Amino acid sequence: MKITFQGHSCFTIEEGGHTIIIDPFLTGNPQAVSKPEDIKVEAVLVTHGHADHLGDAIEIAKANNAPIIAPFELVNYCTERGTEGHPMHIGGGYDFPFGRIKLTIAFHGSTTGTGAGGDPSQTVGNPCGFVVTMNGKSVYHAGDTGLFSDMALIGPVDCALLPIGDNFTMGIDDAVKAVALIKPKTVIPMHYNTFDLIKQDPEEFKDKLSDFDVAVEIIKPGQSIEI
Ligand code: NI
Ligand code: MN
């Protein structure tokens, strides 16, 4: 399985000839190296409606004839704007042709329209995280969330994608606690250094995990790892 960091909380995941994208915030993302038109995927997963996650999802979904996979209310928002969609909700899983997606809780908000040129802000249900399983390899994308003890029920997974930016989500110390609960083989920090409010040193996160049985992969936008 190839996991490519696209900056902020956006990742593409490739396995067995299938590619999906999560939280495709590329336009206006100072970290992004890919453009929406470069993205070729068969599904677009979105954790919540905030502009730094919904991002280019509608454009990419339309260009690829790919469904938006997200909580029900957010899928409705997207299909009303012309995309295909597969509504899901927290705790539910579904076997897609490319793999299994299960939605987890995330403690955060979910409104739209905060981006430039967006519609008036509206609430689009609850935010979520995703567990993506393709060919037996599992990845947990936490979305935007604070630490919660039920993370212990999500793992073990092969790879966890965890926010460390603080302010809007977990910071480094809570993300270390999250690793202890989830027990991933590999962890990739996300949602940091995109903006001044979420400035963090990922090397501090790595140092604080030095006694843990986990590989900490700090990857730059455009870089990939194989798990
Ligand atoms: Ni958010
Ligand atoms: Mn965010």
C-alpha cells in the first residue's frame, strides 16, 4: 500500500490498482504540491465540511466520476452540488470495490462555507474519522479531533494519520497518547505547519514516541511511504 501526503490532512492511498483520496484540500493549501486536475481517484473521502478538508472534493469527484464518501449530511451537501455520493455514518462500514471504509467518531465541528467564495456557512452533520482497509492493510485517518479514550477500540491498524497541530485538534502530547491507544505500526503526523495557528515541530512528536513500538514517518507533501 502506497500512502502519499498531499499536505495538511490530505492523503492519497493506492493499493492493487485502486486509488482514493482523503480530505482533498489543494487549492489554497500553501503546502500542496498537487493540483486538483492531477488527482485520479475512484473515491473521495471527506471527514467534515471545513474548507481545509472539503477543499476541492466536489471538483475532484465530478472530474473523476467518483463518489463522495462522508457522513450522510455532508454527502447530501455535495450531491446537491452535482457529485455522486455514498452516504455513511459513524460506526458503519461498507465494502467498496477498492476496499472497506468504516467511519469513526471525531470530536470537532462540521460546517461548510468558510472558504473563499463558499456558500453561507451551514452545519453538515457530525465530523468523522475513517478506517480504510485495502487488501488487508488498514489505515486510520483521524480527521480533525481531540483525543478520546475510545481510540483504543479503533486499533490496531497498520498506519495511523494523526493531527498534531494543536489549537483546532490534538497537539503533540495528546497525539502521543493517541498512539498508545491505537497501537499503529506506523504513524504519520498531519494538520500542522499549514498555518501559523497550527505551527508544531514534528520532530518533537517523533522524539516523544522514541520508546514506543511504532515507526514515525514525517513526510513532506508529495512524498510517499509504502506500508
Ligand atoms: Ni476542521
Ligand atoms: Mn482542519
